[in-house]
Amino acid sequence: MIATTADIIDVMETIAPSRLSEKWDNVGLQAGKLSWPVKRLRVALDPLTTIVNEACNDNIDLLITHHPLIFKPLTKIDFDTSVGRIIRMAARHRLAIFAAHTNLDSARDGLNDLLAHRIGLKNLSVFVQTARLEPQSDQGAVPNEGLGRIGTTDTAIELATMAAKIKTELNLEHIKYAGNPHLIVNKIAVCTGSGSGLMSQFLESDAQVFISGDLRYHDARDAEANRRGLIDISHFASEHLIVAVLQEKLENILVSKGYDIGIDISFSEKEPFVSIY
């Protein structure tokens, strides 16, 4: 059975409901037509020019990315700009592009749950409940959906030891941490992507350490002043782990629905920052 772009989007809605996206975000179909057939699908983190070009050369019909191609409304489509070139390539090759961003971050079993489990956290709860989420029962119970997660470790360990453990668990080339290296931690907050905007919520919580990406100098100073810890695993590393997991989820669901679709991932993506040791 041949699926269309609309059929795949319906499946993605069960994995990362669009209602979970932040107001400033732009999720969903970025380019293409809902009626286009999909025989080959690829998952990637970013809709970069190189990634889209590879997808076109490989005759991919639908590219699903975490980061959107279009964040803000376009006033023009200039084919000399990166976005313009991508839109032109996608249109010429009938490649649809779809993004699941903050909705995939906040979803149950989404990116934040994945990161928390990968570093061994248990007893998870939502770190920051988004205003757009509404209770799903008459008793007012809040679903396990929202930005970030807070969890605990089996045993309390020192901050420096935890940083080293995470570096190994996530197979990272480098990692940064701030705070007293001997700080004892067993309650941890995590947020995939760029977590600097949640620093105030972290300092108001009872978590001893915050793990995220794109953490800033003054965030580190605030953590030090409050006897807390920060671990920066980089924006890329905190999110790229979803690519293979999303591929597997889609494959299982689409096969169960009887769709004959080839699904793969982009292998050319890498951390944009280069570290010199």
C-alpha cells in the first residue's frame, strides 16, 4: 500500500502531537504537497542544503527533520539564499519536507524522555509545563508532556563524576560542566536543545544539576552562586540521538499499517563545532 505525505503526517501526529509545539515554533509541512506519494522517507536533524541535496539525489520523497526549514514568515523566496535554494531543490525533485520540533521535545517518549533515559534517570516528571497543554481528565491530571524532565539517579555521585559518566554514555568527544566538581547530585533536570531559557526554573527547582545545550557564561555563574551544577552536552548531541529512534518508531508503525516504505536516516550530519584538544 502506497502512503501519501498526509498519511505520514497523521502517523507523526501520534508520535509528536502538534498541539505540544511552542507558540513561536513552526512545525508541520514546510514544503511540498500532502497528496504526494511517499515510497522513500528519510529522517534527519536539520534541513541543511547538503542534507536536502542528498535526499534529492537519493530520490527520497519525504524528509522529516527536527529543526524546521522555516522559522519566521518569508517575505520573499530568493533562490540565492539557503532557504530559497532548498525550496527550489525540493520543488524540482518533488521532495516534501516536514518538521517536528518542540512538539517532539515535549511529547511523551519524545526527545526529553529519550535523553533522560539514556543518562540513567528514573522517576521522571515534566520540568516545565507548557501553557498550551490542558488537563486530559475531569480530575485535572496533567499529562507527562512538556519541556524538559526532572529525574533521579540510583545513587548520589559527584558532579564531575556524573559529567564524565554522561560523556561516556553518550559517546561524546567533549563535555563542559560548571559548579563545584565535588557537588553531590542525585536529582537532575534535563532539557534537549537550548536550555538557557529555563535557568530560572532550574534555580527554583530542587534539582542539583541541569543538563542541556547552549548554556551561557552567566548561566554558569548563576549556578555557581546558587551552589548548583550545569552540564553542557551541546545542542547537537542532546538532539541528534532522536534520529535513529524516530526512524525505528516510524518503521514499526508504518509496517503495522501495511505501508511499503523504505525508511533511512542521514549519515552525513555531524556536530558543527570543532574542538581542538
